[in-house]
Amino acid sequence: MVVVLVDPNAEARAPRTAWLRKTGATLHEAADAEAAVAIAQQLSRLDVLVTEGWLDGNFNGFDLRDALRQRFPVVRTVFTSRYDL
């Protein structure tokens, strides 16, 4: 399974990356949507996008999902949040 994990907070990202690596996933980390798009352009396969719903910059997590679906139309997306809803 190929996963791109996007979270601007390195402290929040670290335990998630550790867990995903333990599952055997091929993991690519990004701190923002622009970096995630750049990573995805290098991939031949992407199974799962794990992203914060609210990101800094020009994209939010939903925009990122839509951008990645242009290249990987069946990518599954998991939205996360550090905020107490």
C-alpha cells in the first residue's frame, strides 16, 4: 500500500508515520499540500491520502484530494484534524 501523509505539524505527524510504517505501508510524508502534490507527481501508484482537512497555503485537504484524484482517480482519502470539533 502506498500512502501520502500530509500534516504541517511534525509532532503530530511523527506517531502517525511510525504506525503506518509498522503496517508495512510505503509512506511518503509532506508538511503541506504543495509538497504532497510534488511527491505524488513522482509516484506510479497512490492508494491512500491521509491529510489534515485544514492546511495552510493555497490548498485545504479537500482541494488536495481533488488535485491528486486527477492523476489517481481511485485514491482513498482519510481526513484528520488536531482541532477539537
